Amino acid sequence: MAPGARPDPARGIAVRSVSVASAGLRAPPHTAGHWRIHLLPYAFVAPIGLLLLSISFYPSLYAVWFSFTNASLLRLAQTSFVGFRNIARLANDSIFLWGLWRTLRWDLVVVLSQLAIALPVALFLNQRFWGRGLTRAAVVVPYIVPPAVTALLWLYMFDGSFGIVNEVLVTLGVLQDNFAFLSASIASFFVIAGAMIWSGMPLMAVVLLAVLQTIPAELYEAASVDGASAWQKFRRITLPHLVPTIAFLLLLRTIWMSNHIDMIFIMTRGGPGFNNYTEAVYSFMLTQQMEVGYSSAVAVALALLLIVAAIFYVRHLAREVLA
């Protein structure tokens, strides 16, 4: 301060405030109690983390290791590292190569059909009508039924000897005699796909219904005042709110369906022939033949394909849909 100059009270207050604030921002000493507070969140998530490591990550890494070996359940003691020999075998395996098309066909038919049915169902359940609560509960029933039970129900319904479907079609004159649906290549695929669509559609419907209930009613009221039709309300208001969720559901259900085994195996064991051999079913059947090394290679190849496809899909969503 220059000689003779008066001290600035405001500046002094500001300096003291900065000093006090700086003093308050000092890090507290690293006492034992301080570290316990910061480690507490990790302690809470540690059990689930250990559980995931034990039942998910470790088996996955073990499967990757098996894919580079000639492991067989008949001679585990003689397991040896074979490098990329299993990968080369995949490139020349017609069952695996055709399985890519069968997996894609399965995903497209099942997932898109589930969405095509779930969307109007969700729109209907979002309306006000008598018995809406009971109807919503009834829609969820197919998803609650275990997949194995669903597979057996559809298996008996379409049985070539005593199935109710054959009985009805023959009675109506559509068929002259009983037809073995599950022994025909095309018919068996659509029967299995129908069972999976019936079982999985409620999940999509419930998720879409939850999104529909978050759309503000004021948007529809304003659209009605402007003279918008029902189709215009759906296209301009409802659909834009649903698109991110639909995109997420398509990705999630595609991954699930690509790894689905139980219904296909219970109803036809992948047959007739190899007609319903998706990659997941092929890997499972190889395991039943004790070839765990090669079956792991099939499973790892499927996982890598799904990861790559998911990365491109998510990037497209981030750039074109969610931007």
C-alpha cells in the first residue's frame, strides 16, 4: 500500500473471505475414519461384484481358453493347446456357416414379430376401458410361464398325431389328413418362432406401455386443439417418444434370441436335420457330444459377432436416433 493511502475496507473483506474460503477447501487429514467413509460404497457393491466374477466373467474367460484347445469331456486329462485350429475348422464347417443364416432368420422373424404385436397391444392397454387392470395382468401371463412349459404346450398343440391344431384344421376341411408340422423344415421353424413370439411379446408390450404412460397428456390436448388426427398424433408425438426404447429393445431381444436354446431344443432338437440349428443350439449339441473345445469356439465366435454388431448398432443409434 502506498504511503498515506487509506486501506480499502471492501478489499480487506474480500481478501479475508478468500482466505477463509481457501482454508475451508483444504483436504481433511486422511484419518482412518475418512478412508472408511470412502471405501463404504465399494464394500456395498463388492458382493455383487464377486458374484459376477464367479458366475459370469470367470466362465466366459474359461470358455475363451477352451476355444483354443481340443478339450473333450471324454479325455480332459489329455487337453492340449491347438491355437487357431478351431477357428480354421469353423471357416470350413458348413453347419456353422449355415447356422449364421439360421440365427439371423430366427432373430429377424421373432424379434420383429414381437415388436409388431407388442406395439398395438401397448397402445390398446394405454387406453381407458373397463377391466383394464385385469387385461394388463392377463397379457403378462405368457411371459411368466417358463419357456420349457411353453415349448411343451406348443409341441402338444402341433403334434402330428393328436395335436389340437390338426384336429381343428381337419374338422374345418383345411387339411385332408393330419400334418406333421414339427417334421417339416419350414413349418417347424414357424411353429417354434410362434411359441417364442407368444412367450416374449409381453415383455416388449409392458416396457412400451411404461413409456407411453410418461408422455405428457398436454401434448395430445394441444394436438387435438390444432385439429391433428389420431395418426398424426401417433406419428408426431407417440412414435418419437417410443423410438429410443424400441431401439434398445431390438438390441436387447436380438442378443437374447441369438443365445436362445431351450424352446428349439425341446420342440425339435434343432431338426428336422439341421434346419433349426442356430449357433447357440449348435454349440449346445456339440457339448452333448463332449466336444467342449470346439463348442466353446462356436460360442466365442457368436459372442464376437454379437459384440461387433452391437457396437455398430449403438454408434448408429447415437448418431442418427438419439442425437
